[in-house]
Amino acid sequence: MTVAEIYLDSLKKRLLGYKVLAEKTFAQLNDEQLHWQPAGEPNNIYIIVKHMSGNMLSRFTDFLTSDGEKPWRERDAEFTDDQPTGTKAAMLEIWEKGWDCLMATLNSLQEGDLAKTIYIRTEPHSVMDALNRQLAHYPYHIGQILYLGKIMKQENWESLSIPKGGSQQFNQEKASGK
């Protein structure tokens, strides 16, 4: 494998790993909880999903040939809950649409593409830098999704990693090949 192939494989693995964490959170929540907002009007999970999908569609549609901030994107509208009684299934359609666009683009990239220059809001980025920018952006929002889920589920939260107090047992199981 070339360094570019190793990088792209690693990038896809990391992004899909974060996607799974968000989806495991969605699975623990009902439709109403996806629209719950704590005091102070922070974003709810539906809004975060809508924003992430809008970002993915804008950044990765014609990724190598047009500015990543598309004229058709309505970013400000992404931060409103226009479906306050919307279902999880409807939200997941929005979610998958963004991820499908992102992954199709990543799967199409070739080694020579990584050093090309693309633009985001007219600012030049190497393709690799633009990808790293998104690798920082999406996990940031997925962390928000997990945090909101954990707040809502409280003691009923099913840990998505090593549960509190479980590090030693986890490490022993890993060491024994389990």
C-alpha cells in the first residue's frame, strides 16, 4: 500500500468509527429525545445531524472541482428544528444522505488527489488538509450527540466504550485475546 492509500484507509476507518458511535446513541433514544434541547437553546441531536449532513453534502459534492461551500447550501437553516415531531427514521435518512456523499467521494480519491488544492469559502486547502479539517469537525459534533444522549439517558445510558470502573477488566480481556 502507498502512504496515500494508508492515509485514506485510516481516515475512512476513523470517520466510520465515529459514525457507529453516533448510531449507537441514536439507538438508545426515542423520537422525542432526538429533539430535546437543554436550557439555553443549544442544538438538539436532530439539528446536529441536519448540520453535519448539510456540511457533508456541501463539502463533498464535486469535492475536487467546486468550492466546498456550495451556493445552494442554507447553513443557517441547518440550525433550526424544522421537524420538532419528526421521527428517528426521517432523521436517519438525512444522516445517511450526508454520509453516502462523503464516503462516495473518499472512495473515489486517488493518490494524486491528496496534494491538489481545493477551496472552502474561497480559502485554499490541500485535499489532505481539507479532509483533516472534516476529521476534526465531525467527531466534534458526534461528541455533542453522545453527550446529549448520556444526559438524557442518565443511569440508563449504555456505555459505548469502557464503562467507568471497567478499565482493568477490559485490559485483562484484551491481553488474554478476548
